[in-house]
Amino acid sequence: MVQCLYLDTARLGQMSPRACRASVDLTRFANKNGPSLYFSQLLQSGFDDWPDSLKERYRGLADWSGVATLRARLKQVTGAAPDQECLLASRSASLVKFAGRLLFGPCRNVLVTDLSWPAYGRLIARQRVAASARCSPLAIRKRIFSERLTQAEVVDIITSAYLAHRCDGLFLPLVDNFGIRLPLKAIVQRIRSLAPLRFVVVDGAQAIGHIPPELKDNICDIFIAGCHKWLRGYFPMGVGIFGRPETRGYIAASLTRWKAEGWLDDPLLEFTEQLQSGRWKSFGETVQLTPLFTANAACLDFQRIPQDRRDCITPTNRILLRHETIPTRWHMMEPHWDFVTDIVLLKQRTSKQQALPAPHLGQRWLDQSISVTALSRGLVRLSLPNSTFTDEQLHRVKQALLAI
């Protein structure tokens, strides 16, 4: 059987090798020992404090040094400063909900764009309604592709919309699900130079492990991401990073208050906060802890990627793919180079009526042993590997383009 070429980060990325070993040995340990005191010892003190007999049998857990180390590694991956705070949650949606409520504390009118993931947009909108505040929408995605806008033009458009609508808050993705990389730092700095900007929430779901967010500059007030896509932790786990001096105290106090009130009830968030503080509640919810171990291992695999392949988008695969589409019924949708990431959009050269529905289109690619994200109207999304396509992989992509 031909191994599937995985070019899909819609839901789960591929599991990194160390994350795989951690998951396997954690499962093996659970099968033999269950939730014993040895597991509590591992969870709190790390692998080094385990008995030698267990170390020898479960070496896939050797990377684990505790929750504090995991937080430090996630901050390194995202380019955050060591003194910034890192929240861990069972779902990134829990942190988006939290960020939305934070956003509409100081803000009465938040600029949002059609680049945001729709599910996250709905979570933000619910918090807007609860706070009796406003969202001012800006449609810009189509223009970025059709007009091939530059970063400078996008900065001008977003800033102009912010000023025209008299906004005081901002919700943006760093990389949208179509692969558009926003010049977040330039946008925020321009707006702050011209008008009050009380709170900034950034969705980094498609950024962490893909492009360097560089959070140490404190451009945003809170950054939300997950570990199951480009970071390759596989098991979903939300990550929230904050630490901007102007809002750090507000976020920390809100976190404490809303957990006490039961409004913010994510079980992993509650568990990891208690684990690090050592203050345990009498009754708590059962928590899935595997994502802690796989995310930790995935961070180490990511940090071992050579710097020149980790912190920049290489054009090689995109150029190869563009060349292969020329003689086929597909064309590549490309924004200006300013926005390019390792996400590529391919669209069938066909009418809307003739375009295959997304499930059928995805299956057609899978029949060619290639997994992609199938979207509507003959559109597919490919998440390119961080190494150059092999001749065999490129041949398979070419055959799929010709066959579908």
C-alpha cells in the first residue's frame, strides 16, 4: 500500500516523532500501572525523579520535566519573553471565549475581518452581545487575492477602517486559514500611533510551528493557538500567551475571578493552574493529560529543525507546485509575496456548477493517496512540508492534478 502524502492541517497535523514516542509510552505505562502514585510523581517532578526501572521501560517519556518546563518551551516556540504568562487549556475555543470576554471589557467597538476562522468569529460575537458592544466588519480577503495587495496597502486599509468606524479594539489572525500572513506588528503600531487601541486579540492557530509569532514585542494583549496543527502535537490543546504590561494585571485578575465564578470551566486549564500552584480543590473534573506530553515532545522536535527552515517560508515547494499546475485543470491562487506562507490554494478551472462538492473533491485526492483540505467550489488547500518535495512526492502530486 502506498503511504498517504499528508498535506492537510485543517484539523490535525502529523504527529512529530518525539510526540509519537511520548504518546505510545504514556499509553503503555497507563496499561500497566494505571493512575498510580508513579504517574503523579512523573507529572509533578518529571522523568528524572522516576525510579530507574521505569526510566528504562518508558524512555519515550524522558522529555517530560513538568508543566513549568512545557510552558517555557511553548514560549520559546512562539518567541515570547520568559516572563510572559502561558495558559494551557483542553480546547483553544475555551481560550478564544476567554479572550473575547476580555476584549469587550475595555472595548466598545472591535474591528474584525473576514480573515478570521468563522467558529472563532462566532465566539467573539457572543461575547460582544453579552457586553452590549459592537463589532465593525471589514471584508478584505478577496481583495488580497484579486488585487494582489501589498502589506503596506493592507496596513493602510485596516487602519483606515479602524479609524473610520471609531474602533477601540482589534481581533485578527496572524495567519488565516487560506494562508494569508498579516503584518500584525505594522498594523498595531500604525493604529496605536493614531488612535486609542485598548485591547488586541490574535488568533495564532495556523501560525504556531509554521511562522515565528515573535510575541516578545508585546504587540498583542493575548495570543491564542493550539498544538495539534503545525506544531505536530496531534492531540488538541489550547495555548494562551499574554504579558503586555498595560493589560497583564487585568487578564490575570479576570482569570482568577471567572474561574472562581465557574464561568471559565476548562478542565485542563483548571488542572494545570492547580498543579503549578500546589493548591488543589477537593473535587475536580477528570482531565485528558496526554496533550501535555505530546505538546512538550513536539516543542523539542520543532526546536531541532534547522533555523533556516524553521523561521522563514522557502519558495521551493511553491515554485515546483506552480510549475506542475500549468498543464492541468488547476491553477494556484496566490496573494502578493508579502503574505505567502506554506499554505497553498489550488482551484479547479471549471464553472461553479461543474465544481465537485468538497467531500467528493477530498475523496478524489485521497484516491490518489494524497490528503488535502477540500473546500467549496473546486478549491483545495495544501499545507506544504518544511522540506523540499522528493521526486516521488512531486510525481504523485502531478498525477493527481492531471487525474482530478
